[in-house]
Amino acid sequence: MKSLKLLISLIVFALFLSVGIGNSIADEKKGKALVESKKCGSCHKMQGPPDKTIADVLKRKAPDLFYAGSKFKIEWLEGFLQKPTMIRPAGTVYVNNIKMGEKKDEIGDVKPCTSALSKDEAHEVAEYLMTMKEPTMKTGVIVDDKFSKAKAKVLFGQKEGCSGCHRDKADSGGTSCPTLYNAGERLNPDWVFDFLKNPQKYDPKIWMPRRELSDEDFMLLAKLIASMK
Amino acid sequence: MKKVSLMVLSVMFLGLMITPLAVAEKAEDNYKLYCFQCHGSKGSGGGINAAALSTAPRDHTSATEMKKLTDENIFTAIKEGGAAVSKSTFMPPWKSILTDDEIKDMVKYLHGLCKC
């Protein structure tokens, strides 16, 4: 009797699981169709390889998405796709959006992504984007545990000067690179770690050079960025 | 068997011939993409990140400022970062992106900016 109950429970569980997986696959398919019909690929690179020359980078209209599933958190993607916000204060390729002011450069007119999907559409597109993974990225590397925030902040602000190019608060920090003060909601910490270790793996011409730090220091930075919410 | 090995080797050789090598960029283009962000589009230190830096980026158009540095200083600062020449850590090491030859070209380009 007991084993029969167990068997029934297992069958019910397996049914739920298969329905869940089935729904997810259906959403991915719908998401793919949406990405195609909305022509996301006209601005975003949906397939690698990344740009290898400056001339190609200067033609870039929007961030590469062919590793979006490794980079982003799905919850954030769903919200962003419904109501996009500015992540890069000076646009995707800052150098295309600056103009000389009186004494210094100023950022011109920069607008966020025009995506305005419904909640269901955003879920479907996010499910599809999450299938686009960087195959060499290790997962489960950055765990949510205690770390020395003070040491990480010294690395971030002083030793490596990250705030020179990234906004670490809504009103301070550099503007040529993505904002980081909300990166904990947006980015997968494992991807942050992998990217920090070698930004050129993802984007050979990105204006963020590789640093020679220990894995421990890269982990501290990834954890600090994950805590920025 | 020998024929197959020869064919495989030929295909590998052809592959190597077709694979494009990393493109050496012009100093002007490297300066634009990598240096404008802090040193500004005129090279005078007025980049969009300048306000966020605790040390003002060097004015590359100032002959007075640039004459304080040797070519070796400039090369090392670009390749290894500001800290390597006891300058600002906000100047990162660019060696993962720029080759030694590209950095040498950049040093020449900077002489053009300061006219010195």
C-alpha cells in the first residue's frame, strides 16, 4: 500500500515536471518567434562571434545578446523587456554619443531600448534569451555567503578604479560603462566573475581591459557587485 | 593512410591561412575608443568620466605636461597602468587589448597631440 502511494506520488510529480518543462519549451519557442518578429537582431547581435575590429564596434547599436542567458537574471530581464531603463548612461558605445562642450565632453541624446512587451511576451522572450549561454562559463562559483565588503570596496574604488567608468551610485561614478549600482538585480554573479577575469573573451575590443588579480579578488568584486541592489 | 594524413594536414594548413590574424588598429582609432572616455575627444582631459576620477586625467594637448614624461614612462603607463609609474590607479593596464606595437604607435600619436 505504502509503495503504491509512493508510486502514485512519483507519477504525479513527474507529470507536473513534464508539464512545467513543456510549458517552458513552448515559451522559449514563442519568445524566439517574438525576437524575430520584433527584429531584435537588427540592433543586437543574437549570435557570436563578437566584433573583432574597432570599425565593427563603432557600428554596434545595442549590446550583444548571444550570451544573455549566462549574463542576466531572468526576473530582471522580464521587467526590463516590459519597461526598459538606461543601463549605459552614454549609450551602448559611448564614443558614438559624446559631443564636445565648452571645456569637456558631454553626453548627447541617448535613449533606452524601445522594447515594450506585455508581461506574457516579456516572460517568453526572457525564457528564450536564457537559452543563450556562454558554454565555457562555470556556474555555481559565486556563492551567497559572507565576504569582506571593506576589502572589496578598496579593490573596487581605489586599487582597480572601477568607479572611474561605472556608476556605483545613482549620482556618482563614471558614465562610459554600464551602471553597477543596481547590478545585483540585473547580473548573474557567476557571469560577472567570468567577465571580470577576461572581458576580452566576451568582447575583444571592449574598453575595459583585463586586470591581473587573484581568483579570490575577482570573487570579492563579483560578490560586491552582486550586493549592489 | 599516408594520403589521409596529408589531406588532414593540408586542410589544417589551409585553415590557418584563412583564419584572420588580430587586426592592428590605428593609434587614432585606439585613442578614440579607449582614451576618449577619460582624456576626452580633444585629448585635453575632459572625458565623460573625468568628473568621477580623484586625479584629473592628463591633458595630452599640453606640451608642458607631456614633456615631464619620457617615452618609456608613457609606454609603461599605457601597458601596465598608472600604478606602474606611480600615477593614478584609474589609468588601467591596456596590455590585454593593445599590442606593444600599438602602444608604440600610441606614444607617437600622443607626441602629435601635444605637438612636442
